[in-house]
Amino acid sequence: MAADPAFAAKRREQKRAGAARDRERNAEKRRIERMAAGPTYTTDAPCVRGHVGPRYSANQTCVECAVEDAAAFELRRAERMLIDPDFRVKRRAQKNATSSKWRKAHRGEKSAEWAAWYAARLQRTPPWADLKRIRGIYEEAHRATKLTGLGHHVDHIIPLQGELVSGLHVAENLRVLPGPENLSKGSKFDP
């Protein structure tokens, strides 16, 4: 049997396959151990670009490389925004289509999110709130959007679900802000 070349080749192939399976199992064990240790781990081995530092446990990517890649991507995107005036419009349409597709696929999740937001707003609307004035502020934001062409939002001066303080959904706590300014403010208290 040992002198049979076909048998010997088959046996070598079986050994190689077994060794490959063992390497895969060991690599998976090491990955699970790294993940259990935390989101990053350190190694003395340099990455492809020569960084010696922390790496992400999930995919072994160098943290410094990831930061550099993100900065380079943002720079390329900003340059393209300046060069191609239609890029912004195309990108917005693309993002809207993707978001719409995601919302349709996750309708229950989105509905639950909306219901939680609505319930929180109702809970923070006291019985003495002037609903006509509140509606008037929302109408004012709509008019400002129509007049300027820039989206305007109704902002809660003291956010409804702030980290440190929570406000009420009353006319005195509402103001009209340009959309980008309101989005950058987020849920922070910024008088």
C-alpha cells in the first residue's frame, strides 16, 4: 500500500485538509478570545502600513489605519462635492432610496421607534399647553422652508429627552431653526 503513489497523494491531501481545518479552528478560537477581551487588542506586530498599536478585535484592522482611511474618504467626498455640483443631488437621492428601502424592510422596528418618540412627546405635553400656539410654530417652520428653500425644523430649546435635563412640549420651549443647525444641536441643551 505504501508504495502506491495514488494512495500516498490522497493521504497527503487528507493531512493538508486536516491541518487547514485545525488552523481555521485555532484562528476562530483566537478571534473569540480577542472579542471577549474587549473591542480592541494590542499586538507587537506592525500592520501593513507599519503601525504598531491597537487593532479591532472583530476584524483585526489597525485602529490607526481605520482613522486614516476614514479621513481620506471624507476628504475625497468633500472634494467631489466641490467639483461635481450634481453629486450632492445624486447622493441625496441615493441615500433617500436606501433609507426608504430599509424603512420598508424594517417597518415594525421603525413604527416602534416612532411610537416611542410620539409617546414621549405626549407624556411631555402638559394639559395646560396651548396647542394652537404649538401648531402655529410648526406652521411658521413650514412657511420659512417654503420662503427660503432651506429646510426649517421646530427645535425644543430644552430637549424632550436630554441627557442632563428634559423639557416640556410647550410653545415657550419651541423655536424655529434652520435644519442643519437643529441637526447639529441634537439632544443637547443649547439656549
